[in-house]
Amino acid sequence: MTSGTIFSQNLKPVSYQDGSQKLNGLVTSNAGKKLPGVLVLPAWKGIDDEAKNAAAELEKQGYIAFVADIYGEGNIPADGDAAAKTSGYYKKNFEAYQKRISLALEQLKKSGATSDKIAVIGYCFGGTGALESARGSLPVAGVVSIHGSIGKDQTRKNGPISTKILIENPADDKGVTPEDYNNLIKEMNEGNADWQIITYAHSKHTFTDPKSPDYNAVMAKRAWNHTLMFLKEILK
């Protein structure tokens, strides 16, 4: 997605609120048109180049893309330790995470996205958010979890899942245990979900991020093509 780097500079800032908390998202320059929409959920340090470049590439494919601000102004983690703590809060307090995603979805709709043609994609912590969108029955046609944390507190009951799901799973992600993997399949099957998991060989956790030492260019390209194929199926 290197061609999106310069193009991502065309993203427009959008401020919105969760009560008294100010949130600062980004929307593609085609906002205002009536088009399918994709919400992009960033990784654990907040809005980053990978999320912005994804949005720019999605605009080229004919989607309005909105990059969500989950943490809010003044709460952006300064380092990995802070990111782990802050993202961990939202993983535990999943209803707060679902609310922030819902607020971002509303901004995507206000930007012109057709309400019945919206999907969510997310990276890492954002991949967890994509799954929470499905678990929370948010009004989206499909979700893509890209090297997301797939585990769920097993005290939470499995429920019906009407949202189509694509999980892009790096084979060598040490953060995904066999138990997490099996529990997720059980959850999706019990929810009668339309789901698929694609596992990418020789790939560690952040295999899609060019700035990461885990980056695997071949597998990252395949994962992005799988994302586009899925989005085309459900949104066009």
C-alpha cells in the first residue's frame, strides 16, 4: 500500500464527541458522495500511518473511509507500555469499545456512506474492535480482523452473529493461542456466523505494517487483496 502514503495526506480531520471527551478522526476526501463506507480501526497506539494509508487506498477503490479515534484527545499512548494499558482497558470494558466504534460509524454515515453498505476493518487492537463490532451486533455488513487479538473473556456468553467475518491471522503470532483460536471458531459456529479465517505462513504479529520488523511484503499484499475481495463481495 505504499502508493497510499502520499495520498493519505488528503485525509480530512473530523472532530466528534463521546460526552465530554473529544475524539479526532479522519475521513477521505470523497466525503459527501453517496458511496459504500469502510471504518478503519487503528492499532494499539492510536491513528498511525498504516490506518491512514489503508483509508487512502480504500478511497481509490471507491469507498468513503473513516479512521476512528478510540482513545480521544489527550489519551494517545506515548509508548508500548501505555498502549498496552489503554488498549487493555477497552478490551476488558468491551461495551465502551463498542460505543466508540458506534460513534465513529455515525461519523462515517454523516460523511455520505450508504447505511446498508458499511464494513469495519481493523489492525491489531483494531482487529479486536472489528470482532467486537460483530459481537455487539453493530449495523455493518462485514468485518475484517487483521492480526487482531481474537481471544474473548470466556465468562461472556456466545450470541448470534449476523455480520460476515474475515479474520486474517499470521501463522506465527505468539499472541494467539490454540485455545483462543478454537474458542473463536466455536463462538462463530454457535452464532451461526458467515466466517472465514485465512492464515499467512511465515508471518509474525504485525506482518502487514511496513514499519514493523515483522513485515512480510508478500503476505501483506495477499492479505490486502483478500480484504478488497471481501469488501467488494459484501459492499458492491
